[in-house]
Amino acid sequence: MSAMTSTVAEHAARRRTVAVISHPDAGKSTLTEALLLHARAITEAGAVHGKRGRQGTVSDWMSMEKERGISISSAAIQFAYGDTIINLVDTPGHSDFSEDTYRVLSAVDAAIMLVDAAKGLETQTMKLFEVCRRRGIPIITMINKWDRPGRAALDLMDEIRDRTGMLPTPLTWPVGDPGHFEGLLDVPSGRMLRFTRSDGGARVAEWQTLEPAEAEASSGAAWVSARDEAELLGLDGYRHDPETFQLGITTPVIFGAAVHNIGVHSLLEILADEAPAAMPRVDVDGEARPVDAEFSAYVFKVQSGLDTAHRDRIAFIRVCSGRFERGMTVTHARTGRPFATKYAHQLFGQDREVVDEAFPGDIVGLVNATMLRPGDTLHSGPGVQFPALPVFTPEHFRLVRAVDVSKHKQFRSGLESLDQEGVVQVLRSTRRGDQSPVLGAVGPLQFEVFADRMQHDFNAPVRFEPLPYEAVMRTDEASAEALDRQRECEVVRRADGVLLALLSTPWRAKMIARTDPDLTLEPLDDGAAALV
């Protein structure tokens, strides 16, 4: 079906925009590679585990990501699977980068919850699940790493049910215990899928489909056990239903081992067949904007340094309605100014190609969009504004200075760019001046990313000094001067103009409020709570 003959609504119906969420080291980037491999989007998978001949995943492109084997920056990748277009976002799992992950979750229509077979539901997974639940994002669960020793499958089903409140409905069931993996029972058909592992997991695993009698002859007690457990779950109501999945009442479950590309085909099938297509998005007035309305989109992420040759800056937009055409002039809702979309790319990890058109659900990178910020809305025709993205409350603070004072231009440029991207929050005060601002972060690893980016992207190495602040409160202009004279307190201004009081401890904030009740000290809204 060509773009010229298809309607916008038909294009939207083909889109699936999905995030992969989990705790660190559950295998998100490995799964991303495996999905691309099965969709024939790449010919050989990378790895985050340093396997011979596998030089790094498509989605992990920063030097720190390759060195540490973790995802730091959300990567957007589009690929086709049959007639379906999948926009896949591989998000950081580390809690220090949760703000980036929360932003991404505002732009997707479904999520893959990746669970380690040995560890079950971990802390960060549960936090991200809660965001998905409150936003009404349907969840597909993949139990990963079944090729290693782990917990019993029935125990994992109980944990998912008890801790998430969703009923897990297996579409596949493991034949064999974790670490002794013989294949998968395809629950709807009752047949067994027996896999042949590829060398190092770099290519698609081949499999045979066995009828029940063949499976029992081949795997004996392991097959009988898998069949009986799946039948018992079915009798207890653990049956997949597309409607309850879309409503978030149930979560379809796939077992597998992403590093060996096992179970990935089944995951792609459920994504293509039953994950929700692009749907109308709600604006700030609570109105749902139809997908076939005039063009609208919002910026959920800004990233510089993707192209090391040009040091350009990309604003990632989620198309919400209408048809995007490269070169069209749209309205930037925050300023009311026209914005030309001459340089538009679709992303494949770090790589990119020019995109001429896009439809609801697609993610497009607008290059050198210096005026755009996360949360901005773009539209054509009558005005529309989508809800702003939240700003998280920083919990860690550092003073930052340029190592080489002659690089003050690069230093200022890096500060502005990385603040706008959300790598850190740059907090300025009259006490310290522009040469040594305060940085705020949700987690301390953000400071390492900031320093790495400043050195490699902006050629402006920095040094930090610790600051003794453990509490942050909102204040106002009338109270700022008096608070700045208080012991163990410093007033700073965030890039959006909000005044913050940094205090040594929460107890110190209570003492100031008690002795000077006329001074404004208010708790900040937590960004995660605002998002959900």
C-alpha cells in the first residue's frame, strides 16, 4: 500500500510505538538487536557482553555505553516487520537516568517489560511498570535469560500477578528448567518449538515445529511437565485475551533468551498483531486530537553529539496527527514562531537517513533544531498544545568549572546544550556567577555523563566540587535575598526561571520555616508523579 493511496488513518493503524523497560542488565539492548535481526533490519547482531566478533549494539553508541555495557541515552529505531512499522525505543534501565526513560514513556503506545528469569521483578522495573499502568500503556512481558539458571516459571507467574496486579497470560511456556532449555511450548497451538542456537547468537536461531507426540518422544518428562503446567494455568483463567491486554488487565508472556535469539519471533508476532496502533493524543485542554487531524507533534527528547563529524543537535518528535512532510513549515507553539523542517531524519541508533514523510506514531529527528526543547509542541493549522514534560527534583549537587578557562565559550555552549537535553539541570546564582554554576541531578552517574560529553562533544573538560546539599525547595523573588543570607542555604535559578533553595538537610528547611514563616519554602512536585 503506497503512501500516495493510503490515508493518514491507515498509516497510523500500521504503526506500533514501543519502549523496552526493565532493571539494568536484564538484556534490553540485546533484545533490541535480536528484534532487529528477526525483522531483517540488520544482518548480524551486536552484543553488550563483549562476545568475540560482536562490537557493540546498534542502540548503544556513546563511548561510555560501549565501555560499560549499559544504556545511558534512549535510542530510537524504526523498522518494518511485514506490513507493520515498529518504532522501538531502547531506554536506560539505570535509575540515575530515569528522567530520560520517563520522557520516552510519554511518547509510546505499548511497552515490553523485560524480566530476568533469575531475579524476577526488580526495583526499577516496578517503578517503570507503575508509570505504564497509570498512563494506560499495555505491557507485553518477556521472561529473558531462560538459558541460565533461574527461578521456576510458575513462581515468576505468581510474582507478576501479585506485584503488578496484572494477570500473566503465557503465549509460550518453557520446555525444561532454566539453564536446561529444550524449547518452547506454543500455547495456542499446543506444539513445541525446538531451537538450534546460532554461533554466539549473532544470527537468527533456527527452529523446528514438533507435534505433541513428537515433542514427548523428543523431550520426555520436560515436555509433559510443560504441557501440564500450561494446561493448569489455562484452567485457572490465565488465557490471553486481546481486549484485556489492551486494557492493561492482563499481560501476554513470552519466554526466551534474547542473547541466543530464542523467543524473539513470538515477541515480534504479538507486537505486530496486537500491540495498539497510534491513537489520538490528549492535549492540554483534555481533548483527544484525531490521528487524521492536521499535523501535530511534540518533542520528547533532544540529543546532541550523535554525529561526531558535525556535532549537530537532534530534537526527537513523536508525530501525533496528520502527515509530516520534510520541508513543511509548522508553528512552534511555545513561541508562536514558524519553524521549517528542512533537515528531517529517521534514526537507526546512531545512524540516520533523510525522511520525506512520517505519520502518527512515527519518531522523527529534526536536525539543528536549536529552538526546540523537550515538551515543545509543533503543529500546522489551528493551534494545539500537548502537556509539558515534567522536570524532576534533583537529589545530588556539584559545583562545576572549566579545567581550561580559555575555553569559556565551549564551556558555556556545553552547559546550555546539556541543560536543554536534560543530561543535568544547570542552576545559576549571583553568589557563584556563570563561571561556576551548580549542577543538579537525579543520580550521580549523570555527572559522569556530563563530564564525558563536555570533554568529547564540546572540547571543554570540567572538574567538580561536591556541595553539602541534601534538600531542595521552591521559593520566590520576595524570599530569595533573605534565604540566601541563611546558613546552609543557597538560592539558585533553574533554566525555566524557577527559584530553588538548596539546603543542607531537610531538618534545616524545617528550622528556617519555623523561625521565618513568612519566607516561601514549598516542596517541588516530583517529575515522575507529574508524568503519571
